[in-house]
Amino acid sequence: MATNRDDFDLIKNPAVDYDRTDLSPRGILVFLVGLLVAGIFIELVIWGMFRFLSHSPFFARGNPSPMVNAQRLPPPKAQGADFENTTNVNPSIFPEPRLQTDEVLDMRNLLESEHKILYAEQPFVDKSGTVHLPIDEAMKLIIERGLPVKPAGAAATAVAQKAALGTRAPVTQAQPATPGAK
């Protein structure tokens, strides 16, 4: 008779298991449904609140920014009354740069001034003596001539000249070393 017959399974160990009574699919589903109902309720309450506030006469007109003064306040009556160390200071008028009150108009003015410089009808010279070409002509010149390139020896010469100017010594040209000279 064979005695090699085992009644236990090597893969399953009845002593190692988890507690199957603490989680149930029904409890998880009830929680998720409750969470969904609570989320929908909160969305409806917030939507109703915003709808009420948008139709309310107190909130419909909006409030201007408290940093923008609609009217200029009169200057202080006593000079230096508000500030001990300074005189002739009006604290109601904020110094430059001030709060931007019309961003769209300011941006439009900036773009127009840049457009006048970049797309000028003809070349012009500004106060500092710089010649301004229209951007289209400048691009054509770069395509025809290529970008300016410094010669290889110019960088070493420029460094030597800067060093000489810093020490107030006479400027001399750096001579390239020949292979046979010492």
C-alpha cells in the first residue's frame, strides 16, 4: 500500500487568511452613492447661491477696486502732519508708477509705438544716432549678407586691449607664435 497520499493542499494554508467580515461590497456601494448625492446637492446649492447673487441689486453692479481713487483728495492741511521726517508729501496721491487703470488701452499704445519702430516706412536715425531700418528690409539684408562674424584673432586682441586699458599700459598687438621661435 502506498503511503504517499497527502490530504492537505500546499498552496492554501488555513492558518494564513484575512478577516472577511470587515468590508462588504454593499457598504462600499452605499458610501459611493451617498458621496454622489452629497456632491450633486452641494453643486445645486452653490449654483442657486450664485444665481441669487447675480440677480440681487446689491451685488449686480459690482464694486470698483479700492485702490483706484475716483476723486483726488485735497492736499493735507498741515505740511508734514502725516509724516514726521518728510515735508510737502501728499499721501493721497500715489507716486509714479501708479496703478494701471486701463490695461487694454495701455497695451494698445505700447504695441502701436513698437509697430511704428519695427515697420517704419523708410529708414530713420534716432536721437542717439542709431539707424533704424524697417524689419522686412533688415531681414532681407541678413539673408543676402549673412550674420556678422568676428574674426578668430579679434577676440584675443580685444581681451589684450581691455587688459592694457585697465593697467594704463600702452596697447600692443599680440603677435601669433611661430613654431620655431622661443
